[in-house]
Amino acid sequence: MSRAQTTARVQVIHSSGVLRSALVALLECERFQVTSASGFSRASSGTTGAPGTPGAPATVTVVDGSCPVGAAHLERRSLQGSAKEPTHATPALAAARPGLGLAGAGAERAGIGLAGASRGRAALVVLAGAEHPGVLRLAYAAGAIGLVDRDGPANHLATAIRLAAGGGRYVDDGLAMSLLRAMDMPLSPREVRVLSRAAQGDSVAEIARGLCLSHGTVRNYIASATRKVGARNRVDAIRISRAAGWV
């Protein structure tokens, strides 16, 4: 049995208890060994497979990049340097068979070249929407090797997990063009996170505390993002970035 065919140990990260439980139930039906967490500390919510395996580290982490905890997890991984690995991407977008996404070498031919998982860490699969290229950019920076349309068919997630567990890559067809748009986005992942928190009404002090930054650094990120999007001020930068789906 190949590595891609073995039963993966999957950790689901989501801030919503209902959606987290639904994802766990879905993946258990696919015979994965599943745990889940609402934050960075793992809390088991169910396992399948052989006895004695619940405590084993996950081989694949599934994160919903649209929820606050998911975005924070992606940012933490991006700061650990996953995106520094070479991708050898080409600029052309190749056609993909509907429903199968762009996997393995196909993803590189499509010019998406998702970074491989760092050694010693679980492979990263991210749920995202085509309308939010900012999430896709953050997922890319975090070293995701699987991008699944959160509004797509449920079986795509299982396919992405199996490919990721075997070292392969997966990008849903519906996300390919949005990912390419995300690569042209002027904001860095950190600027996206700071501006996203500002858009939620957080003060400079709250953003600094939440992201472990100084107040001056937060102001610099906001000023940089405002300048990059051609805005007049922070409010205008948030408006422009929201319209573009970056935050």
C-alpha cells in the first residue's frame, strides 16, 4: 500500500463548534483518524482506526482559513518560514479536469506551485472561498499543499487529504484563478492580518496584543497597506481591500 493510500491522521481546526464537529463526522466517514481543536491546543473529538493511535501526531491538518482561529493558525505557520521553500512555478495556467482540482505536477504546470510541507510538521490543507483571495495568499504563505473550495463537493476535501498525506498537492478548480489573483495582491500576509483585524474594529492596542507586535509596528503595517492599495486613510484602505476580497 502506497503512502498516499494509507489512512491519514487528520486534525481539524475551526473556531465554530458546530462546523468543527460536522467536519470531524464527515472525515470519520471517510475512515480517517480524526482529532479537532478550536485553537492551538489540540482537543480530541473522535478517532477511528486502530486502538492506541489517538495520541499520534497528525499527518494532515485541515484549517478553515475564513474563521478567526484558522486565519491565526495560518499566520503562525507562515511566520515559521514555510513559504521560503522553492516552488519552481511557471506563469501559465493549465486546464484542469472539473472536480479533480490541480494535483501534483499539474499544480506546478498551472503556475500555482504550492510549497511543500515542512519536515516534521503535518501537511496543511486549507478550506477557502474564491471570493477571498486574501485567505488564499495567507494559505500559500503558510505552506499549504492543498486548497479546497469550502463551497464545493464534500468529497474534494477527502481527495485533498489523501493527496497531501502522500506528499501530493491539490487545488480545487474553482480556486485556481483566485489563487493567481492572490499572487498579484499588493498586501503581504501580515498586512492582510493587521488590516483584517482593523476591519473587525480592533484598536491598535488590541491588534498589537493579538499578533504579539508593538503598537508602532502595527501602525507601520496599516500605513504600508494604506499606501499599497492607494487609499487616503485606514478606513479607505479597509473599504478597498474588502471590495477586492483581500480582508
